[in-house]
Amino acid sequence: MHKEKPRLRCCFVNSNFFCTCVFNDQVLIHE
């Protein structure tokens, strides 16, 4: 299916309800 997943896959809602996306390399977030 997926050959290579995009690095920019980590997205979380801010306190301002704003979707923030960061690189997996930058932050450690459990999927």
C-alpha cells in the first residue's frame, strides 16, 4: 500500500483548537 509515509504526519490540536503538524523527527509522539 504505502511505499513511504510522509514525515509530516504528527498533528495535534493546540489549546487554541488549531491543528499543529510537526515532523516525527522533531517531536516524539506515540501513534
